[in-house]
Amino acid sequence: MGKITQYDLVILGNDPQVETLLEMAGRELTRIAWVTMTEVADVLLPWNVDHFVGPFRFETAQQIFCLSADGRRDLKSQRIVIATGTTPRRPSWLPDHSRIYLADQISPEKHFADKTAIIGLGRTGLQMRSQLAKTCDHLVCIDASTDINLNQWSKNPRRDDRRQSIYLGNGLAGIEVEKSGLKLFLEDSQTVLVDEAILCVGRVGNTAHLQLENAGLSVDDSKRIWCNSDYQTWTPGIYAIGSVVGYAHRMHPDHSECELVLEAMLQSQNMQLLA
């Protein structure tokens, strides 16, 4: 173990919320460490923020290990904020093929005109359905749930439905790549042949590398972290913000996540001073 450096706050990750938190916390706290996996461009750091780049993980509930270009860094703080964000969920059985897309990774220039499947009809899937209904020859829409409002994002559902095949309560079991396209295997043993497929099956938290067990934390099925109304985890002093939060009961709709987290940290500090 190298030299341990003490900070008033350590922030882990580069969720879009982080820039706001850095600005707000920089006005209230003296010394802040920000740790990211990769370099971050176009962020103007407050004078009291040290930025470390490299793999990082929890050593204890109050200590972070980071392997930066300058060597090992051990950062200690009574306040740690996890803001590592999420990535699109990619099933382990999914083939790696140029005709299979994750919804979050489709470029604006991409044009779908053939028979295209949309896997997953949550918010993203329904939005994608509404957009592609105007251009695709035929849409195949698949979701394991039956509780889907197909008219939510469709301006003209009657016209759209003539060019669509809808499979509800019948999830996707697998995909096989063929010369003529993609063969989709549904859970009821039906098969559907399409030209391209778009997966809209949600996101998972970027938490696998954090070794959260060292901090007394675990994640839900989506690899996200549960918090209370102040975005504090069940380990005192550790908070989470942004898309990595799996559940937070918003009791204060007029306040941002950063405001709630900073207020909770400062209140905790004041209580410790009074104790």
C-alpha cells in the first residue's frame, strides 16, 4: 500500500451529473478527488479538485485504490459518491454481427428501410418503433411483457399496424445469423426472419469493477445501486447519483440529485461536529 491521501470528498466515475456536483461541492468543501477510468475532455475543474485517471475500486468503505499513470493512489474520505453510469444491456448469447444493433449505439446517419425487428418495447423501444414506422418496409416488435401501451409514441397507430408484426408476451430466446438475414427464435418456438434487429432491453450499471463488497454494498439485477431519498446507500457516507442508481424514492421533486446529495453530506458533517 502506498501513501494514503485524505480528501473531503471522493467522486467515482463520469456520469453527466458529475460536472454539476463538482461545481457545487467545490464551493462547500476544501479538497476533492475525482476518479475516472479514462481522460475527460472539456471539463473545467475547480481549483480544489484533483483528477485521477485509471482503474479504481473500493479497498474499504472509506478508501479507494486507483492505478493512475503516475502509479498507485490510495484515496481516503468519509464521503464517497459513486457516479459510474450505465451501459446498454447485451445478452451473453447475442451474436456479434453488423446487422444487430444496441439502441444506444445507433448513429444518427443509420437508415433502416428493410424488415427490422425491435426487441424490447420499453420507453426506448416504443420511441424507436414510432421513428422507424415511417421508413421501414415492415417492423417486427417483440416484448416478453403483455402490459405494453403500443399507442404511447405512435401518432397514427392504425396506419402503422398494417406494416408491423407485434409479439407480446413472447420474448426473444435467441438469434441465428443466416445468409438471408437474421432468424429470431421466440420463447413459444416461433421463428421470424428479419433483415436487421435493434435491441432495446435496458441498461446495466457500470459497477462490476468497483468491488462493492469491500464497502459493504451489493447491486440489484441491473447491476445498479439502491439508495434512500438522499441518494445515500446503506453504507453510511457512500452515495450514488446518475443512472447507476437502481432505486431512489424521490421525496423532493424540486431538488436535483446533486443538491440532495450535497445537502445530506453537509448535514452529516454538522452532526459529527456537534457530537
